[in-house]
Amino acid sequence: MTKADIVAEISKRTGLDKNSVMLTVEAFMDTVKENLINNENVYLRGFGSFILKKRAQKTARNISKNTTIIIPEHNIPAFKPAKTFMKSVKK
């Protein structure tokens, strides 16, 4: 399912026009991104959490140049589904 499919489905269910639904979906995604950029997790009860996971510094190899590089510690975004969401998907 794409973002356009989600917008069309929400528009169909609510009776709102697709433009306002698209603006709402975009605003939601921007809000989640901004909070994660500011190191703040986003919790949606009954759905899940958008969280930051910290990756430790590690040593890697550049195979083409046969050199060792150090990848610094960094954060990656992740989604952790709620228990009720997981139960409904498993059924």
C-alpha cells in the first residue's frame, strides 16, 4: 500500500476530500520526522512507537580500497508495534 492508497482509503472512509487528507498525512509524517530529529520518540497508543535506536561505533572494511574505516556512533529510526497491534496481525 502506498501513500496515495492510504490517502484514498482515508478519504473514502471519512468523506473528506483527498487534498485535505494528503495535507494531514504529510503533516503527520513531518511531525514524526521532526520529533525523531530532535531525539524525541513518538508513541501512538494501540498502534506503536516510532523510536530511535543507537548504533555503536564500529570498524568496517572498504573492500574496493582494502582499507579499514570507522563508522561513528549514530541513531537510526525504528518502529515498534504495540502488543494489541501485533495480536491482531498474528490472527
